[in-house]
Amino acid sequence: MSLKRQWKFILVLVVGIIGLFCQFGLKAKSLFQLGSLQFPIQAILIDIIGIMMAISLLCEIASDFKSGRYGVDILAVIAVVSTILIGDIWAEWMILVMMTGGQTLEDYATGQADKELRSLLSNSPTIANKIVNKELVSVDVDQLTIGDHVLIKPGEQVPVDGKVVSGESSFDQSSLTGESVPVNKKIGDELMSGSINGSVAVEMTVTKKASDSEYQTIVSLVESSQAQPAKFVKMADRYAVPFTIVSLVIGIAAWIHSGNPVNFAEVMVVASPCPLLIAAPVALVSGMSSMSKHHIIVKSGPTLEKLATAKTFAFDKTGTLTENQLVIDKIIPANKGAAFSPKTLQSYATSVEQQSSHIIANSLVNVADKKLLKPATDIKEATGQGISGMVENHLVKVGKLQYVSPETTTAPINATAVYISIDNKYAGCITFKDQVRPESAETIARLKRQSGAHIMMLTGDHKDVANKIGQSVGVTDIRYDLLPAEKIAAIRDVKNEDRPVVMTGDGINDAPSLSAADVGIAMGAKGASAASESADAIIMVNDLSKINDAVAISKHTMKVANIDVLTAITIVVIIELIAFTGIIPAFWGAILQEVVDMISISLALLAKTTPKILHKPALKPLSKL
């Protein structure tokens, strides 16, 4: 929350309380005397704070005008100045309370800004194990130069971009490229900073300085994206110009008709834009509260406005449309009529792999029926290659093709797989696929019905995998082999008529594109902090269908807010026309204003109610439509 606006609101309240004490308390006759003139202290205090607020608002209006924004604040200034001139301090104070209160509520709804880089910066590699004269020396990554040799220990981050010169290991690049399977790296292969080493120490030579490496590039991309936020007009501002013109016309007409400037002031008091200033913030805060009840954290009010009118939704694949957990796709024996059935192949492979910590081994064991597990002895693991053991008196090898069957030079299948040999004879393979979230297809189908938006999938994974996943969930616009910068380009290339664009992701690699989108939504249930900090909204449970809830609540909130503002404007204009006759004194005009404010707040709180669409039965998956 902006302390400046927060303290304005507190100051107005304190001054009002002091003024009430002076007028109705023990010191009811407290006066400030200047020569023969006497001034009530409460009037002096409230007029001073009123002048201060009017000057502050005028400065904000000038700043907004330069940036092309036209708000209703000019009416607030006129209302404050008018009440000062006619000496109605309590009407003036009421206007100040509503004005600063609306600003404070608005700041509360948007007070989560400037946190986007916190996680990226805190997780950025800072220390490297530099090899100097065959000894390890811990140095700051910024001290590394091209050609230096660095040791990457098991489980450590790669500090800068480099090339393997000794050793072989698997590296988890999912947070950078979106690939769901660790990539094996051997001598001569390139390493990206930020990727995580597996179980074997690897020596690399530095090919890029820290400032030019992949992870640091992602940080720079987030900064760049934030420096170019999408332009968006706040809802209340759309009504500002016509409402201001109508109110000024009525006020000037009242002055001309009566010949008395007090009539103008009376119209301006009831024309105070407090309902506009407070209705939208209260509705947006109510909508944000409703989002929280449905496990969605929204960082700012404008996010709701953009979500309600979004025309394009972009999704990351790994961890967003999929579970980021491998499952068995196919079990393929070496040939028809093979000696070992698919069930036996799975049983033997699982029995050997149960003692391995590799991600594919874990995926194989986790999905296996426990009845398939058999005692395995003489387990031997060849790092980065595979594992072998004795099962039911058979030598079983599981791993890379060159490990289990050196004589087989061409992989029989182009997919993520483990190969199996039994008694040194190639027996078959088990392929894996990234598991699609069970709710993904339904979510996409419902999103199309709900908003009629264009849906696209952005992923760093390969074409075949991307197409298979995208088509299975009902996405036809599939972009694959994308690095973070290319994801940003895909989002920025969306035409204006197809905006706002919403991006949903979960990994570090998604942080820049979440910042570049009009609305970034992070799947934050698994602690994807970098994505969460860069996002405008965070889904706190592991359920993609919450995207539909977010859109439904946003549409409901904006419907309530628009109805509220239009209702308030209508009532205020009617009161202005009555004030035109001069029968509503400024004080009673201020009271009527508070009645309108209460109506506005009451209507705005309806945004906390749950939209009916959330209670509707779930739609069928797209494949069954």
C-alpha cells in the first residue's frame, strides 16, 4: 500500500476527529483569534487539510494529463474548493474522507508491485567451484572468465554457461527450457547456467561470462518486460469525461439561472465523484477476496479488469498443461513372439530400477503394481548409462541403448525410453510420456465456451511431444522449441484486437513471459516462486481449472462494478438536477452524497458473491464434445 496515500487518509480522519471534539466536546467554543476576527479551530484544520489535498490532487491531475489519462479527480478538487468557499466544513470533510478512502482502497488492491525479481535474484547462481592448479577455489560467479575450468558437484546449479570437458551426467533443465526429462550431457556438450546437475560431478570450461549466461539473461528479460507494461485504462476513468462534463454543465447552469455562486457549489458538492472513486476499488477488492476463497491470489485490481475481457490465453506445457511427471506410454518387446512378454519386461526392469534415484527409474517404479516387483541382486549402476542386476536368475540391464545392447546402433524408437536386455540379448524398451493433467482438456474446452478466446501453447519441448500434448487437450495453436525470449516474442506479437493476452506457467523459464503478458498467472502450488513473483495472479492449488474460476469471478466482479458505477452516476445526476433548483443546501448535499456512497459500497460488495457459473456441472472434455 502506498504510504503517501495511506497517511493522507489517516490524516483526514484524525483532523475530522479533532474537529468534532472542538465543535461538540468540552472545548466547543475553541476559537482562533486574529485581531477582531475569530475562526473556529475545526474550520481552520479542515480547510488546511482540504487545501493540501486539493493541491496534491491538482499535481496528480497534471501528471495524468501529461500521460494521456483523464480522471474524475477534477470534480473532487472543485467540490473541495466549493465547500471551502461556502464555509461548509463537514461537507468538505466528508468529501475528503471518501476521496482519500477510495485512493487507499485502490492502493490496497494494487500494493503488491515491484516484487517480481525477488525470487530470480535470490536463486541466481552466486558461487562457483573454480579449478586452480588442480585445487578447488570458491569464487564469485562474476569473477569467472571465458576459459576457466569449473567443477559442478552433484545437485549443484551450473553457475555460468559452459562446455563439458570431463565426466558425464544428467542435468535438469526443466526450469529453463520446459523439457520434462533431464538431459544427459557428455564431453563436448553445452551446459546452461541455472540447470541442476544430477548424481555425478562434471568439469566444464566457461564459454560465457555470468552477465551473458542463460539464467542472467532471463533476469534481464523480466526487467525488460516490466519496463514496458501494457497500457490499460482503469474502469472508472472511462466514465470520467462524460460525468465531469455533465456535472459542470449542470453546476454552471445553476449559477447562471440563480445568479448565485452558492448554487454552483451546492451542485458540485453532490457532484463529488466519491461513488466513482470508491465503487470500483471496493468491487475490485471484493472480487480479489472472492478469488482468495477459491485459492487464487490476485495482486492488483486491474488484473481483474483484464481477465474479464481477455481474448487470448497462452499456456506453458510442462507443469501447466501436464503434471511434469513421466508415466509409461508403451512397452515394446524386441519382436513379435519374443520370449519375454510386456508384463515380464516391466517386471524385470522395475525390479532392477527400484534401487536407482534417476527420474525415469522413479517414474517406472512409482506407477508399477507392487506385485511386479521381484528380488534383485548383484545391482551395479553405470553412471549416466544404466543399471544391471540379477532377477530370477536372469541378467537384466536397463538404461541407454548403447549400454544394454552395444551392437544395436540405431534406436528402434524416437521417444523418451529405457531399453532392456535380458541375458545380454536386446529384449525391448519402455517409452514414457509427460502425464497430461486430468483437468486440462476440460479447462481448455470450458475456457473456449466461457470467453471465446484464442488458445495457444508455448513450450520449449520438441515438436512431436508438443503436438501430442497440445492436441490431446484441444489446443491447435502449438508453438514448440521456444526459449524464454521466443516465448516473450510470441506474446508480444499478439495483435491489439486479440488482447488482453493471459499467460499461464510455472517455471523460472516462464517468468519473463508472465511479465510480458497483460496478465500472468502462475501455478504456484508446488512452490514455483520465480513464476509466482513475476505473475499478476497465482493459483495456490494444483488445479488448472482454477483458470476458469478466475475468469468467471473477474467477469462477475466487473459486471457488478460497472452496474454499481452506472447506478451511482444516475443517482448523482438526479440529485444534481434537484440541487440545480437550490433546495439542497451543501450540508444536506453532503449527507445525500454519503447515502449514495453507502449504496455504492453495498452494491460493490456483491462482487464477493460466488458467480453462478462456478456452481454449474463440469463440462465434458473437448474430445467428447
